[in-house]
Amino acid sequence: MSRAREFADLAGSADAGGITGRNLLINGAMQVNQRGTETSSDGNDAVADRFLIFRGGTDARFTLSTDTDVPAGQGFTKSAKIDVTTADTSFAAGDLIGFRQQIEGQNVQHLKKGTSNAESLTLSFYIKSSITGTYILEIYDFDNARQISKSYTVSSANTWEKKIITFPADTTGAFDNDNNRSLLVHWWLGAGSSYQSGTLNTSWNSVTTANRVVGQVNAINSTDNNIYFTGCQLEIGQKATPFEHRLFADELARCQRYYQKHGNETSTYRYLASAYCNATNQAQGVLTLPVTMRAAPTTSVSGNFEMIHGSTNASITLNTKELNQSSVGLEPSGSSFTANSGAIIRGSNDATAQLKLDAEM
């Protein structure tokens, strides 16, 4: 085969979606939703894994979930659904609301931002919204407080539409090479006058708040409103290639770097870890994580857990300690343990018995 033929085949493969690793976003097909349906509260709630609501000021609330409503014939099975349950019909000046993904600095070094060889970016996605009009998509450089915004139009209510938006390269401000957030992608849903009183900043510049979201429609002005997203892809270059469909197992592992849930999925027993009873009221165990997390996680425990030691099933309080990126120390406490014996920790007959680990940025 000639070298020219090889290059032609390679280009054709990219056009057909055959080259992997193009999409800088994780879970763009919204396949993974470890948290399940959530009711928004603090403005940092997940719609699907890696896609979070950001909110400031507004009292708007949502039911956040994944849904089987998807654009036809594109290979998608899930979308992220934002169902407005408490509307905001009039934003205060400093109010803001949107949907975003944050990317680690070490994952965007190949963009060569801040150099003369910096790369342009293209974002493609599908949106279905109850509200037509102008929407704002923003790329935000957290390390250098720089940003660029582009507008797009939702033309038909409650209809899937594909959007493609290209952003020029930025030769100013390199991303930090670490595991903290550097590049943020913001799909805005509404904002007050503090964010809309200037001129939309359509080229890379230092952040001027008034220029970030100019022209954005209020997409959360009624409890009848629903907004759906899927097929979100951010890639190098000025051309959108077909969506990179990843295996579910691969996407799940990427998501588990930031969030993991261990325990029961239904009202059946599920084993969590082995343990050792070092006293009659205390035991020690360790949960080895399936994926190394971005940072030592924060933990939360819900539902009821128990420990089997000898022939006894004892209710326990599940405590965590000595957290790191690859394991979680467990220290169950209770009563009438058999000292110096082995044990098994499991969720009780309770679908809510879960240990949740969060290393989001």
C-alpha cells in the first residue's frame, strides 16, 4: 500500500469516527449515571457523570436524570435531562445557571495553549429544549482567568438539534500540568444583568463578567421546561468529526476517577469488603478501589450496613479513615463482635446502603 493511500485511509477513518481519543469530554453520550436521579440543591449536582449543574443566586431547582429521549439514528441511548421544578422568571443581576464539565490540566497539555502552536477547538453536541432563542456556550480557562463565548440558536422547541461551534486557538496562558480543573465548558441556561450588560466576548480575553453571557435566553422560566443534552464532543481542530462512541466499561472507568458508589443497588445483600475484629466493638477493613481516583475522596454513607463475624450478623456504623486515591480504610463500630476474628462487611437488606466517594473538582 502506498503512503498516500495510508494517509487517505487515515483521514477517512477520522471522518467515520474510527480514531479514538479525540473527545476531550468524558461521558459525552451520557451512558453513565452512577448517582441516579437527583434533586438539585447546592448547584453542584450531577445530571450525568462528569456533567454538573452550576448555579449562583437563583432559587431555581431541577430534577436531574438521564433519559432515553435521544436524537434518532445517531447511536445514542441516553441523554442528560434537566427538568425545571422551581422556575426563575426574573434573574437578579448576579444570578447564573448552567451545565458544565471541568477538565484536568494534565489532560489538555496537548492543546499547547499559551504557545504559538496552540490548537483551535470544536465542540459539537445535540440539544433539545422547550425554549427557543439564543444560547451561550463558553470555554473558560480557570488557570489564567481567560474565556471565550459563542452563541448558538435553538430554532424549534422540543426538537433535537445538532450544534457545532469552533473556538480559535489561544496563544496566551498555558494550562497548569496537574490534576486540578483547568479547562471548563459551560452550556449557559440563564444569567442576570451582571453577566449580560456588555458585548459578547467572541475572542479569547481576560474575564470581563459583563461580556460572558450576552444575549442568553432564560431557559428555566417555567416548570414546564425540559432541557436535554447528548453527543457532547470537544476535539482539536476546526472540523467536527463523528461522535466517538466508547465502550460502556471504558466510559465508566473514566467516570470513576471522579465519583464511585459502592454497596447495594437493590434491596439485596451486596458485600463491600472483608474485615478483622480487633475488639468486641470495633473492626478494621479496607476497600480497594477499582479505579484510582483523581484525589483522596470525600465520603458519605447512606442506608444500613452489617457485619458477619462467626455465625453472627450485627448492625454496624460504617466509618471511613485513611483515605487515599486507591483505597478507603473502613472502621465499623458496633457491639458484641468476636475479637480476633475475621468478618465481612455488607449492605443490609436495604437498597440505600451505599458508600459514596467524591473526588470531583
